[in-house]
Amino acid sequence: MKPFKSTILIFICLITTHAFSQYTDVINSNRPGVSRSAFSVGKNVVQFEIGPYFVKEKRTPATTYEVSGLGVDFAARYGLLFEELEISLEGNYQNDTKRYTYSVDAKDNRANFKHVTLGAKYLVFDPYKNEEANKPNLYSWKANHSFQWRHLIPAISVYAGANYDTKNNPYTAPGIEGFSPKIMIATQNNFSGGWVFVMNLIKDRIGTDQSDFQYILTLTHSFNPKWVVFGETQGIKSDFYADNLFRVGGAYLFGKDFQLDTAITFNSKDTPSVFGVSIGASYRLDFHKDPEEKNSENMLESSKGSKRTKSSKRKKRKSDVFDDNNKTKKQKKKEIDFDDN
């Protein structure tokens, strides 16, 4: 028996990309992978995620070229109105040099946003909503780590957003500019022992010459409340670009609101070959309040208001007595004056 491990099972299930519920006591980041969790950050939570990276590409044996440069992934997420709803602004900016190997002087210095997207994600199905059914067994480590059929039922969320591409962007197909739609279905399975599986199915830049389909599969494992590792594959298919990318990496939780991460990216082809290294950080501003907390605050305010009302009533009664005494004295004085006349 390992009761300690069972008590922290939900806590450690996913520190980096996924979580058991909409709001968690520790930060729920989409980094260091590129997949999106089915769950939001939680109502009234503001979260920032950023990751500078180095990238190198090389295309052979056809029209050969090499690309080397730096970039940054960024995202701002906010839990709006409901626990199930999240809005986000995310993007990728890259600055690189593209050199053609047939000439030393043939090169392009490029810099632009590879994508900028504003969107909203909503959880439509949550199999983990029943807290009682998903509580860990405090008396059996084996029970918490054994396979359960209900874990095969994923949480499901839907996403809709809009991309914005600038004119003559070197990272997009010719003629791509302005706004274009993006949709996604995100699923998430939380398995025993700290394993989590996420799948994203994405249709991007719909209606343009660069309308691509993507799938992202991410498997994450947490060893303890601080460390987590992940492996990920991403498939991209369009008339403009197609690839299969692989990522591996990990993350470390410095505090309940701050996480650091790192990852490497590579592929298995040479048209072009891709290699990248990234580091990143995630930080949240937690303004979330549970319904119990709100009820307690409302009860406290109601109690204070009741005390103020009672106090004012007591003061009113005292003042009424005081006014009655004055009226009595004035009446007596009038009676005396009348007799004298």
C-alpha cells in the first residue's frame, strides 16, 4: 500500500498540459507541447504562456536551402463567465535567415508572425464531473493504478477561432492575408498512475490556399508533484506544407502558479529536415473563487448587514424615546403657560 501516492494522484496527473477539472490548485498549462487540453484554466483565471526557441531546417537534395533562426510561441488565456469556457490569444513569431546553398550570397532575411489566432474553447462533455466517483482510494495504491474502463471515455471540448495573416508573409502561401477560420476538437483521457492522453483534430485557415488539416497526439506522465515528461506527434497536411513532427520534453513546477519547461522538436524527412529546441514558462493570476467561498462571503456580508440594521433600529428606538421626552416636556410647559394667563 502507498496511501501517500494515492492522495496526490489527482494533483499530479498533469502539471503541464492537462488537469482533472476546469480549475486546479496548480497551474494548468498547454506547454511544453503544442496540443490543447480539453479543459480550461478556470473561471476568472488569467494565464500567460511563452516559449522562445531555436530552429534549424535543411532541405536536400532538391533545391537546397538552410534555415536557422529564433522565434517565440506565446499565449494569453482567460476563463470567462463559465468554468467550461476559455478565450485565448495565441501566436508564433519567428526571425530567421534562409540561405540557398547554390550561392553564398543567396539568402533571405525573414521575420513575421507564423500565425496569430483569437478563439474560444468550450467543454461540451466532462466524464470526470462526478467528484465522488473520481476520488482516489486512500487505502489502496493498487486500486488507484489499475486499469478502469471508464477512463477510456474522454473529456471533449470544441474550439472556434480566427487567424490573422499579414500581406506578403514569408511563412504562408502566396496570396494569404486577412482573417480565416480555425476549428478544433480536443479530447482528453486521464488514466491511472499519472498518465494522460490528449488528441487534437484541427482544420486551419479554412477556405484559403493554405487550408490544412492537423492532428496532434500527446502522452504525458507525471512522476511526482514537481516533474512531468511528455511525448508528442503532430501531423500537418496541406497543398502548401506537409510534415510529421515529434516532440519530447518535460516541465518542472516551481510553485502552484509558475512552471518552467523545455522540449526538442524533430522530424523524419529531409524536405526539409527540422530540428528545434525550446524553453518556456507559464504563469497565472488566480482570481478564481469556488462557490463555497462565494457563499461564505455572501453569508458574512449578510450577517454584517443584519448587524448594521439591528444597530440602526436600536438607535432609532433610542432617538424616538428622546423625542417623546422632549414632546412631553414641551406639552407640560404649554399647560403651565396657559394657567398663568
